[in-house]
Amino acid sequence: MSKYITTPIYYVNGEAHIGHAYTTFIADSVARYERLKGEKTFFLTGTDEHGQKIEESAQKNGKPTQEFADEISASFKNLWDDFGISYDKFIRTTDEEHKIGVQKAFETMYAKGDIYKDFYEGHYCVSCETFFPETQLVDGEFCPDCGRTTNIVKEESYFFRLSNYQDKLLAYYEEHPDFVLPRSRINEVKNFVAGGLRDLSVTRTSFTWGVKMPKSMNDDKHVMYVWLDALLNYITALGYGKDEKNMDFWPASTQFVGKDILRFHAIYWPAFLMSLDLPLPKHIGAHGWWTRDGEKMSKSKGNVVAPKEVADLYGVENLRYFMLREVPFGQDGDFSQKAFIDRINSELSNDLGNLLNRIIGMSGKYSDFIIDSEDVQIYHSKELSNMNGVLDSLDKFMENMQTHRYLEELWKLFSIANKAIEEHAPWVKMKEGKTEEALATVALVANILARASIMLHPIMPNTTNTIADALSFIIDNASYKKFIVEKQLLSSFTIKKVPPLFPRIEEPLMQEAPKVEPCKPKEELKEIDKEDDNLIEIGQFFETSLKVGTVMEAEEVPKSKKLLKLQVDLGEEKPRQVIAGIKEFYSAEELVNTQICVVANLKPAKLMGMMSEGMLLAAKDEDGLCLVRPEKPKKSGTPIG
Ligand SMILES: [Zn+2]
């Protein structure tokens, strides 16, 4: 089974923003993942270049329309090339082959009786050259864009019999619950279809910048409506209607779209395909939008994140990692430099980068950089089995585009490695003369890193190539088979020294977004100020990192009436020690294995000579003190807020 992955084609009405980058990163990662597994894969991206808006933008910029489209299309292509996006084809809807395919599709639908000619009637703004549905008119009369009076205009148009497909679509959604991912998104689609589908106007006579009608129609007045033209790119890119040599990639395995264009992809597109007697894509993956520091991005606010700027400052692979790790697929994501830097420092630098440096250092000291796996099975069968458990669980997350879960799960490998180092303490074993055991631990970590770099490769291709190179192998389908499928261990090799892969970032590298003034009349603001001077901004609240913690151990602090010493798991490499003044209200025993809420970013403090690395939340009144706990068990380290 081959795999066909697509991004939407991006509209050439403006520059690429961070949302485009996200769609392209996730599609690229899935395509790379499929290739790694040895699947025959075709990955498509491109630009959508027709329609009245493009014609107008070109005029505004004083350029011929084609030249304008060429420039913006090239800016997308250059950006993806710059980012190393591994597309197999970059399609432009102004490509001749595409136009031929669209005309062929139109003829096919027409011959089938799915397209007919009629009149399009609606409220038309002459100035904006646009029809508006009644619901969008201001006071039932005026143009929502320019405020001018609209007229009822009748325009000749060809229509696609979308109404014929209402029942077929609803039946299809029922039979294919994974057609739209995440599954929750299908409801809005179903409701829309169940509410009744009207036939769709698929041509226009009010502008000329579009795919011309097929010659056989003998009707030059019309050009194709941009959505008919645009959606068909997914098959014309494979040669539909011309040289169909790549059509065996159809149906697509996953088509990524933003949630704002889900309706077009989950209703019109499948209806067109049904009309063409072509199978429907396996999945339409609808992702959310990106905000910046919790604010909607817009040009007027001046807070738009330019993907190129971020990538130049932080590295494109770090950006890929951050975006795919940060958001559950389908939900909206927030871009904040703080969250980005935190992930680079703690997950990439501490968890992954340090591990590689540690084994380079240890193998240098103990074995002249030679790493040999021959004793790993003897000393570390438990770790190997845990490692394989993690690796076997990964596939389903990528299949469902849950990249955040995929990465979260993958990171468990580094916990296994770090725990093995702590438990087996190779430096102690060396002193005790147990050289074999010490070297086995180093080799275990090398094996874990090798697997992690293979599975992380789709998300961070270059960085993982560097790690693989240090470990003396290359990442490809052969090594995927050898290490992931067949679970072989690394052969004896000499580890290479590499410069730190993820230097820690201490200060934000990019200028922060300008502070956005709240949209409240000043007087109202004043009143709020008067009412309570202690109000804080939401951002101030989130400066405090609150987390769910699990008490692993608890003991009384000798000679203290009040203090208990707790070891609290916050989902980090090792538990934190928290000294808490709660002995009068809780015994050490009853706290073990219960959950508490912890302020996780307090500066560590010394209490009775002991470090306390956090503060727990409690409520106290005249009846005594009680701890604040999650209502249901939550994973250690779950953020509260
Ligand atoms: Zn108008």
C-alpha cells in the first residue's frame, strides 16, 4: 500500500505564516515517517493561485496577475526548500497540467449529469464584485465589506448537484468514523450536511483569473470557481486527466487541512470524487489555529510570527519539534517564546543532548570511545524490554497524527536511560573493578539513543542524522528494520565526539510581541482598577508553574514539630524534595502515594539545613489545614492552570 500525504495548497494572497509552517511540518513528518517504514510515499504541497482576490491583490500591487502569483508562489516554495521540506511535488494551480485535469474533471461531471447551467441569484456588491448571503448583509441591505448598498443580481452559472450527494455523504461518514480526524470534528460536518445541501455554483462570469471552461462546453464567458479548481489539485498532481502514471497513489492516506477549510474538504471534495467515481481519501486531518502568547495573530496587532524569523533564530528543527510536541492534533496551539525555550532547554538539551554527551564522556574515560553491546542483555534485560515496549507503542500515535503523544511517549526512552545510569552508576562500577557492567550501561544508553534518533528522525531529520553519525550508523529503512523491527543491538563501534546539539537558551532570541491593549473603553477599565487594585493579568498568574505531584516517600524531619520531608514525583527525571510544614495535620504514612499540588518554579530554599525544591498548596482556617489535591488522579507533572 502506497501512501499519499498532502498539505492544502496555500493561497497566494499573502506570505506564509506560522500556521502554514505547522501544516507543512506535520505533513512532512508523516511523509518522512512512512518513508522510514519503507512505504512508497508521495508528498504534495503547492499554491492556490486563481480567483478574484488574487486578481485584485495583483492590481493593488501594480503587477500583472501571473507575475504576482509567480512571486508569492515562489516565496512559499523557497521557504519550504529552506526548511528542507521533503515534498515530491510542488503544484501550482496555474500549471498547464493542472488546468487540463480540471477541465477533464468538469467534462466528466457534466457528462454524468452532475453539472447543469442555471442562474445564480443573490445580493451582489458591485464595488466588491462579490455575492453575499442574506445573513451576512448589514441591516439586510448593505455590503459587509464596504458598506455600500447591494443589489439582487442574477448571474449565469454552472451548478454542481451537491444536493444529490447529501445522503451518500452522510452514509459515508457513518461507515468511516475515521474519515475526519480528530473524530470530534465530524459532528460539525454532519450537522452541516444534514441541514440540507444546496447545489454549488462552480463557475463565475464576473472575473477572468481562473481555469477556462473545457473547449467542448463552448462557453468562454465562464471560468471555474476557485474551490472546484483548487480541490482538484490533489488528483491533477498525480496526473489525473493527462498522464495518469501516478494515479495509483490515489486515494490519499492523509490530507491535512486547517479547521477553517474542513467543510470544503469533508463535503465538496468527497462529493466531487464520488461524481468522478474515484475513491475518497482515508483521512482528512483538521488541525487548529495558532495564537501568540494567547492572542490571535493579526497584522494590525503586529504580533504575527514569521516562521522564517523563528527558524533562523532558534533552528528550524527545534521549531518543528516544539510545534509538533506542544499541541494535541486538532486543537489550537499557542506560540510563546517561553514555552518554546523551556522545551528546548529541558527536553532537547537536558533529556536528549546531555545523554549523548554523557556516554561520549564515559566511553572516552572507560574504553577509549569504543562501545560494545555484547553484555547489554546480561545487565540490562529489564531496560531493553521497557525500551521495546515504548518503541512498539509509537506507531498508533503517528497513524492518528497524535504527534504530541508520539513525542511524549518517545521521551520515555530517555527516562529509561537516565534511570539506568543512576541505578548502575558506571563510575562506581569502574572503581569497583566491574568494568563489564559499567561498559554495558554505556552501551545500553547508546542503543537507546540509536532507537530514539531513528524514531525522532521524521521530526528532526538533520539533528538525528548527526546523532546517528556519532553512533556510527545511518538512518534509513534498513536501520529502521534492523533496530526497531528486529530489535538488534548496535555492533561494536567507536563513538564520535559532537559539539553540543542543543545549546541552552538563556534569553529570548526574538523580540517579544507588542503588548496588546485590551479592547475595553477606558472608563470601564478605570472602574475595574478602582474596584480592586490587586487584580493581576492572566500572564502574571501563569508565571507560577503549578503541577500535580505524587508523593513517593515521606518522613518526619527529626527535631521539628512541623516539618515533613517529602519526595514528590513531578514527572521529571527524579523526584523533588519538598519540605512542608504540615506535620501537625498529616502523618508521613498517610501522604505516601497520594497526589498534591506543587508550585514547581520556586527558587529552592533551605529549611533546617535541607533543600526544599517546591511548595505544596494547602488551605488553612480555624479548623486546621488541608492539602489541595486534584479531584481525580492525574499523571505526575500535569500542569495546573
Ligand atoms: Zn462592497
